[in-house]
Amino acid sequence: MPLFKLLGFQNTTGMLHYGSEWRKHRREMEEGLKKDTLLYYHHVFTEKVHLLLGEFLHEPAGFQDHCGMLGISVTMAVSYGYNVTGGLEDPFVKAAEFAVKTAAHLAIPGRTLLLVFGFLGYIPPWFPGASTQRLCAEVREAILWTRLGAFQYVKDKMRVGTSRNCVLSRLLERHSGDDGSYGDEEMLKDVMLSFYIGGVETMKATTASFILAMTLHPRAQRKAQEEIDRVLGSRRLPCFEDRASLPYVEALYREVHRWRPVLPAGLPHATTSDDTYKGYYIPKGTIVMPNVWAITRNEDKHPDPELFQPERFFNTDGTLNDETVNYSFGFGRRLCPGRHMADKVVWLMIVSVLATFKISKARDENGDEIDVDANAYGDGVTSHPLPFKCSIVPRTPESESLVHNAAAAARQNLAEE
């Protein structure tokens, strides 16, 4: 798409056409984020989720920012071995967030003619009325700075022997030559940028939608908490090993993905050959957008699709059914290579918050509940709830103590690295 070339995203994995370069990208991404490899990062996921719990405890009103920082901190730690210490003001984070958010805004259909008329990209930024071109130039500079800066950060750490175990350090080790070079560095820079773009937005959107769902559906929240209390008790926080023992939490996790999919319009695909569908001729190269929203609203499969019902993922005998929510992560060759990481982080966030906090509607100065609109979402490519108010408080004094201690331990571990 002309717009994404102007923004500087043209060589990220999601924008590449199917071919040898795309296959190289996918190979590196799948290697870096395969299930077995992610076992190395379980402690990272756990620490970042515990830090999130601490932020919920001390500043619950900022929960949407905290959800965003979870995605950012996990992605930067796993991708580059970089611990974000300055929040949204961290230089890498600030540049990348500006670029990603602006690109998502401009990519909305009808937002700019640059989406379809590539020749408009040749209009120089200084030309009168070329405000979009100027904005694109700013995004391109931010992308370039992030792409180069984070990559060089890891190389510098590796040179002096202080690099942390991360996706990029592993890829560089695999590609290192006898002369100290690292093979196709430009390709690796684009692969790593793709990690960031894909990881941050999906985790941020899904975790924020979870908070919205719990604000609106206390019955489902209570049922999940009863299961957690029954299985875990109240003396420890959940861990990945608990997942198989918490079927209702698993169903709730799936329902969050179905109820508010992160990419309701999916990601663009292109036909690789001429085709026909129900009598319609589809020429080679046609851009096809999978309608994920319609898939999640299929009443034959999901009766009353607007209702939040984790029970829809159970069989009549009370066992979980085989339905997955992979449509949240794309389809076919474009299936998100970071899906396993997002799955682990979001699940751990959901079960940890349910174990320790009660989420409900906020109240005004008169003690009346403040209404929340379940359909108040932004119009970006990724589907984020618009800002809303809710109450997030520890379930018990024991829960508060667990969160306080876990967050303190996570901060201490980061300080010692």
C-alpha cells in the first residue's frame, strides 16, 4: 500500500508480498517466538504482569496506560532484552508509540487518499496542504530511529558481553560470521521492528477489553474468581502451570477475544492467482480483508453474539470444547508469529487480575454507578476501548499483600539485572 511505504513500514513482515524475502522474515520470526523458545521468557512475562498488578494497586485510574505498558515492556524485553524504566517517556517507547499510533490512525479506510493513490506520496512535505505528507515524514523518522537505535543497543551489549537473553541476541548469534559480521542486518532490523508493531497493540487492546468486560459482567468475574479460589487458594499468585486446572478462566479468556477481537477487519491478504468465489471473479493481486467481526458474530456458531458468555466454550458435559480463537491472530500464511507470546502474556494477566482484584463500575459523588458503553471503541485498525471509568480494588487484604510483595520482588529483580 502506498501509505505504508511513505510511513516507512514497507519492509515490515506484514507489508511484504509473498516471496523469498517474506519467507526469510517468517522463518526468523517463527524461530524467535516458537513455543519451546518462549519457555526461556516465562520469568519475564511473570515479572511484567506482577509489575502491572502493582500499578493497578497504586494507580488504578490509569489502568489503560498500564495495560499499554504491559505490552510495551514485555515486547521490548523479549525482543531486545531492554527493560523500560521511563514509562511512556522512555525514548524508544515514545518514538515507537508515536509511529504506531499515527500509522494506525492514518490507515483507517477513508482517512487519507494516500491509501489508494500512490502518486500523492510524491508531493513534498513542504507543499501547501500536504499536512499528511508532513506527518508521514515524522513517522518515518521515528521508525528509522527506533529500528536502528534498539538494534544497535543489542549489538553494543553483545560486544561487551552484557547482553540479556532476547530474540535479537539469539538471531545475531545464529547469523554471526567469522569476521564478526551478522549477515543480513537490514532484514533482521525489519524483523525486529515487526515484532514490536505486532506485539504491543494486540496485548494492549485485549487486556483493556478484558477490564471493560469485567466492569460490565460481574457474574462472569465472580464465577472465574470462585474457580481460582477453589484451585489456588489465597496464598499465592497464579502461574502458567495452573492453566489446565482453570477451565472457566480459559473460557473467559477465549470469550474476551471473541467478544471484542483486536483486528475486527483482519489484516490485508492478496490473492496469488486468479480465482472465483460464488460467481465473482477475483484477479491475481486483489487485496482481500477477512471480516473477523462477522466471524465472531456468526449466530449459528455463537448464539446471542453480543452477550459476554464464557459458557459458550463448554460442551454439554462441562468440558471445554475445541474451539480456538486463532482468528484473533490472523489466517493462513499471515498467521501472527507472535501469537504464542501474546496468548501467554494475556492469559497470565487475566488470571492474575482476577485472582487479586475486584473490577466494577465506578461511582459518582452521589454514590450512583457511572454507566459504561460496551460499544465505545476507537476507529483504528486495532480495536481499543475508548477511555472509561471503573473501580479496581484488591479483593482482600491478603490479595493486596500478595500484589505488593510480588511487585516489589519484580522491581528488585529488574534493579539487579
